[in-house]
Amino acid sequence: MDPVAVYVHTPFCPSKCGYCDFNSYAMEGEIIKRTVHAMLAEIDRTPHFGRPAKTIFFGGGTPTFLESQDLARLLEAVMRAHPPTPGCEITSEANPGTVDAEKFASMREAGFNRISIGAQSFFDEDLIRLGRVHRSGEIERAVANASNAGFDNINVDLMFALPGQSKKAWCENLQRAIALGTEHLSLYCLTIEENTPFYKEFLKGLLDLPSDFGQVEMYEQACEAAEEAGFNQYEISNFAKPGKECVHNLCYWNCEEYVAYGPGAVERVGNRRWTHVKHPRLYCERVEANEDLACESETLDSKTLRFERIMLGLRLNEGVDIQVAKPDAQGLQQAIERGWITTEGDRMKLTALGKHYCNQAVVLVA
Ligand code: SF4
């Protein structure tokens, strides 16, 4: 059996951030224990039992909102079902407000070897505006605690184009993130998603967002600062020290298969992609009754797979293999003429300009 990427979705957070449209719930108490129990049962009876793990990734939600013992039990179950391949990258996302030295030590002991810290900003006013539970000082502490616990592969997530954010403030955020000395940076533009409190504020004109031009400038600031600090940009929003690229996310961008567990988790094996029922209570009921966990399921035809291979692969700096992706020849020519795409040997990739027109370039060539 080929090794596969394994994703585990823990859907709980201490509170819900104003911009968040992830499958996450501000719940506490018995439902958390019940969900962990159901996830353990789901993993134990997976049809993929025995298929080795190429990578394991705990995301959410906030995995570190779970108690250390529950995180360890879940990872143990995953490793029983999916024996990790040598050097297997095992990541957990971590919210700085939900971790301490003891929790990181216990996670390292359990087998996690990579931590992704959701910092988002070093300014408390931004963190309050975003609805985050942590404050700036907790970011440095979280990185130091993770490092002291033995983690030598740490990512920091930051967001730009926040309400009221200036270029100067973004620049300071970048410098403070770089000064932490971590191996990886994920630098994302805030997107306003429907069905979020931020979307309602946006419709009422209450969100003071940077202009499109301002966002482009902030993105360019990010790329320059990361490069100067020795990070290689390997994906539109991701920057790594040599050899520290996120192997799990590379599996997604390379359109590989992934097995997934937990409420709302999405799995793709073969041509089938399906989504677990999203609400934790419904998920628990289905697992406990041994019923089908899917709320959506689709069979990916060759046209869809081709589109996704191009859409995801173009996000990577190394681009996509033209022989494999088989782009539309006329569309590719147009994208080259517009300066969005360049070709090098068998590969096509976005240019620096093309990174600002990624979606339009994909529509042309796919
Ligand atoms: S911590 Fe992350 S998953 Fe949880 S509410 Fe905030 S953005 Fe959503």
C-alpha cells in the first residue's frame, strides 16, 4: 500500500473568530470527550487500516484546545492505523493561547514533530479585532516553549490586509515573526468569507480594509522580507528554510490522495472525495450508530482532476508538469502573452505578476 497523507480534524475552539468559516465550534464540556471518543472509534475501524502515513496533520478548529492526553490518544490511534514512514512529518496546529511548556512537552513525547502556530498578528488591537483568544506576548512564549520541548520544525501563521492595518504595521509584524527564528512562515491575506460576522460588517461598510493595491504591496513586502531572511518561497503564501517545506501541504498542492478523520474532515482516495458530517453531535451520533459519515460525496472525473491539478500545482513555485497537467494550448499561450505564466522545460509556472492573477491564469490554461 502506498503511503498516504493523513488529516485529523479537531473542531473545537475556545471562541469563534469573526472572520472564521472553518468547521469549528466554541463548545466545551462533555461534547469534547464524546467527539474524541467517536474519532478514536472512526480511526480504529477505518477501511484504510494498515496504509502507512506519509504525513500526519492535526488541524481544526484548535487541536491544542484538547487536553494533552486526548491529543496523545488520537495520535496513537492514527499511528496504529497508519504506521508512520521513516521521517514522517507529524504536525499539529497550535493556538498560542491554549499551549504551555507542559503541553508542548507532552505533544513531543506523543510523537508530534512539527508545530504550526496561529499567530496572525503581533498587535493586540488586531488580535482583539479578529476575535483571537491569545495576545501578542503569548506568541513568543509559545515558540520558545515549543522549541524548548524539542520541536525544530515550527511554522508561524500571519495574516495581512487586516482591518485598519497599515503597511508599517505589517512590516513590523513580519520583522517580529522573522525574529522568532522559526523554520517556516505562512503569510495569508485576510479573505472575507460569507456567513461570518466580518462579512456582515463588510456589507455594512464597517470594515476598513486596505485597497487591492495596498494588498498587493503588502504581499510584495512579505515576499521580500521572507526572502531577505533566508526563507525560500515555495508556494504563493508559504516560505521555508531549506528542507523545511510542509510535506503534508505539498501533498494537497501536488493533488495526491489524503485520508481524513473527524467532523467536517474531507478525504480524497482514488476518484472519490467526500466530506464528513460537520456538526460534532451529528458526527458522534453517526459514529456511535456505525452509520455512514458522509454528508457530501463526489466522483472526480478526469476533467475535474485535471483542473484541480493545474489550480493547485500553479500555486507552487516549481509549477506543474505540462505533460501531466495537459493545459489548453491556446489558453497557455494567452497566459504567457499576458505575462502571467512562463514555461521552463516541461514545467509551467506563475510569474511574479501571475501570482496576483492566479485564478484568472488557471481559468485560461485549465
Ligand atoms: S482559532 Fe482558527 S479555527 Fe478557531 S475560530 Fe479562530 S480562525 Fe476559526
